[in-house]
Amino acid sequence: MKRYLAALTAGLTLSLVAAAPADAALTTYCVGTGGAVTVPNDLYVPAGESCALTGTIVTGNVSVAAGGNLVVTGGQFAGDVRIAGNGYFDASDTTVAGPVVLAAGGYGVYLKDAASGAVTVRAKGTTTVDSFLFVEGSSVTGSVNVQAGEVRLDDGTEVSGNVSSTGTYYTDLHDSFVDGTLSVLNSATGSVVCGSSVRGKATFAGNLGGVQLGPNGPLDSCASGGFWGKDVSVTSTTGGVTVDDNIIDGVLTATGNTPVAQIAANNRIRRGVVTDPPAAAAARSAARPAAPRQDDSGKAEQRRVDAVQEATVAGPANL
């Protein structure tokens, strides 16, 4: 009888183990706050929940579900970070070894004094959320590819790959370095590049709100121009084009813009300037005001404050 009960108990145990999800032990759910511990697997923030981490190490990948928030300070993530629609990722003094990907309709990504792999913001599509990518004093290993919302690289940010922007609200670079190419296409309120260096070719085309390279332009205030390692092309842009106090180690092409580009005499352009023929330039000389810009950078701070408060109310996460 004892042998029978033992065999039955063993059989039930095996059945329960087999019925458990195969990956149940490979994912840690985070709701609430966490400290300086090591998560030895993937980390998951459930839909609509908030997780605030300080000094946490994650050895796997990180996922933020729809409407979720992840705020991390002084963390180390060995994998990638993926954020779903209306999700938010906020990282300060944190290293992310893999890529950071914000899905269509994602709320936003904010990186400050951080390091990450490539950063991608998907196109808005049919969603209603206007995404953002704000990066300050951070390094990105790989490329930045953004197809929606507000984009600002600032305060000594370095990108080892290319920066590619299509269909954003605006794409601005202040005091930043891009080791590859820079492409800003079809931006609703244009692009500002000040005090920055771009080693590869730079292309600005089809922007509706103007393009300002350097100070003394209509879109933003800044102290200095930039260095461009190869050709710079600004074409088919409305709202005004200004090029001031730049060093361009290549050809500057400024054609098809309405009004015609204003190129200051203090630029140092090593390989010449290509502009419209006089007749075409005269036809496009009429001034057209730049599209109004709305600086909504405060929404990152507000989302962060709300997320940390929600995580604190939820209490310590079971990490």
C-alpha cells in the first residue's frame, strides 16, 4: 500500500510539473519597486502596471506591456528592451546592452546619462499616441531609427551608427555626435542641428517646418553651428532654411526650398555650394512662416513622476 501511495504521489508530481508553463520560471513579473538585486531571467512589466527599479541587474530581456511603465536608475540590462503601445521606458545612469524598441503608438523613451544598443521608434500607424524619443548625455551603440513623434538628441549624446528620421513631428540635435549618416525626411515642424558633429552624409528633404543648421534661425535658439564630415543636402523644404556658422567638409546642396535657403557668409564650406538657378530662386523667394512648434518635453517628466508614485503605492516587487 505504501509503495502504491508513493507511486501515485510521484505520478501526480510529474503531472503537475508537465502542466506548468514551460517558461514560467524564466520570467519575473515586476509591479512595484525593486532595488539592488539580480534578476536571473527576463523581466516583464504587465499591462497598465508600473515598475520602478534602482540598481537592479537583469540578465535577460525586458518587456513593457501595453500601458505599462518602467523607470530604472543605475541599472544594468543584459538583453533588449521592448515597449508596447502606450508603454513608457525611462532609464537614467543605466546600461542596456541590447536594442531598445518602442512599438507603434508607444508613449515614449527617455534616456539620460545612459547607454544602449540601437534605438527604434516604430511608425504611428493607426494609433492615436504621438511617441517621443528624448536622449540626454547618453551613448547609443548602433543606429537610431525613428518614424514618429518628437525626437531630441541632446547634451553630449553620441550615436555610433546612423540617425534616420522619417515622418516625425520634429528631429533635433543639440551638442551631439553622430558617427554615421543623418537623414531627416518629411518632418512636420522640421529639424534643428546646433553645436553637433555628423561624420557621414546629411540629408534633409521634404520637411514642412523648415531646417535650421546652426544659430540665428527661426526655429530655436542655440550658441553655435556644427561640423559636417561629408556632403549636406537640404531640399524640398518649406518654412525656411538657414545655414549659419557651420564647417562642411563636403558640398552643400540647397535646392527646391520655399523660400530659398539663407546661407550665411560665416560658413566654411570646403567643396562648394549648389543652389537653384536665379530664376527658380526668385520664384521661391517669398517668405513663408515656419510651422509653429510646441515643446512638450515635460510629458516625459510627468509620466515618470506618475509611474514612480504608482510603483511606490504598489509596494516592493517580488524580485
